[in-house]
Amino acid sequence: MSEMKWAIITGADGGMGTEITRAVAKAGYRIIMACYHPKKAEVVRERLSKETGNPDLEVMAIDLSSMQSVVAFASQILERNLPISLLMNNAGTMETGFHTTSEGFERTVSVNYMGPYLLTRILIPLMVRGARIVNMVSCTYAIGKLDFPDFFHRGKTGTFWRIPVYSNTKLALLLFTFELSEQLREKGITVNAADPGIVSTDIITMHKWFDPLTDIFFRPFIRKPKKGASTAIGLLLDEKEAGVTGQLYVNNHRKNLSDKYTNHVQKEQLWEVTERALASWLK
């Protein structure tokens, strides 16, 4: 492998992020770990570098809830003119209450959808032919609903409730995956989505997502981060997935989605309204 293969992984220090970073490091890539808590990430970086014998891991700060921060991060990558082979949009959040960012967007929507969208859009010119973009979604996309313009500013119409808002962001990210894959097909860049299943990461534990009873019921189905990460890792690294694009993978297998999703009635509309909402940062 030539020494110039670069990967960017958001939330690289989280449960699944660490597993993904380890696998990509083992495969010999130079990695930018794009993280919200650089100090915490530095500890993970040192450990992974030792474990994998890959010295080319680097932590850079990014706050996906701030479009300004996303632009600042991406600008540094553009200045360095790094040829990007892999982009893993892994970071995510599930806010427990309603928070608006200084830019006027609901925070979950910013971190889970708008931040990754903007980051990906800005970095596309650096992506090499054969580059792979993987977006981390969740099975909750199935209950997602997109109401514009409320989606951007409130997460949903009506009162804030974290599970529907989270689901809406994952549906948006899935539709972005489909739309972008069509746009980048001729450039030889693939775009896919990975559904990790229900994984025991901070999103669940910190926020008491399930009440104790459901917790007992769900516990057998909750996966370790390593198992949750394996689908995304396959999409990033497996030879057999080269050239596969515009797909959703679950349990390391392609999921056959109904037309309702692949040709979702709001797919193009979502792209247009997002482009408008992000226009001042996409200059």
C-alpha cells in the first residue's frame, strides 16, 4: 500500500469509533481522528498506535454541532491537500433535551446530519478515485419523518422527544447517502450507510435510553462496540465491497430496501433544503 492513503474518522475515540480506527490503522492508512474531546482522543490514539504498530494517527478537534468548526477543520485538510481514500462519518449524539446551536439548528440534527453533510461536501474535491464514504445510520431511520423547515431548527414538528428526533436525523443521513452516491458515481467514489444494530455505547448508557424493563428485554440484543463496528469496517476495507455504492448494510450484508427509501419522495427535496440551510458555509 502506498504511504499516501489517508482516512478521516469522526468520533474516532468513541466505542465504535475506536474499533473502526483500530481496523483502519491495521490496514496501514494514515488516519485523522476527528474528535470532539481531543485530550480524551489523544489517549486512545496512543493506545491504538502502540497496538497496531501504525505511527500515522493524528487527532484533530472538530465540533460537529458547529458548522463554523466543521469548516475550520475541513479547511485545514484542504490546505494540506491530503488525498482522502476513506471518510467515516461515525460520530453521533442523542440529546436528552431541546438545544439550539448558536447557528440556529437543533443540536442532534447538527451533529448527526448537518455536520457530516457539510464535512463530506467540502472534502469531496480531495477524494481519490476509489475513495469510500461510509455514514453510520441506525435502524431507527424506519420511524424517521422529515418536516421542513422544522427538521433543521427543532428536529421535528411539535414537542421535542429524543427518539423521533434521533430517528429523523438517521433517515436524513440515509437519504443523503443515496443522493450523494448518485452524484459521485462517475467520480468513482462510493457512498454507503452502515447500520450497527443496537450497540452498547455512551449514547445508550449515558442517556438511559431505555427504561429498566425494556433494558432487561433488550440486553441480549445489545452488541459490543466491536460487533457494531464490523459492518462499517467491512464497507471501508473489504475488497469485495469495492465499487458497491448507494447501499445500506446491516450485519455485514446488503439490506434490500423498498423503493419507499431508495427513491424516497423527499430525497431531492432534502438535498435542496440542506444546501440552502448550509449555503453560507458551502461558499
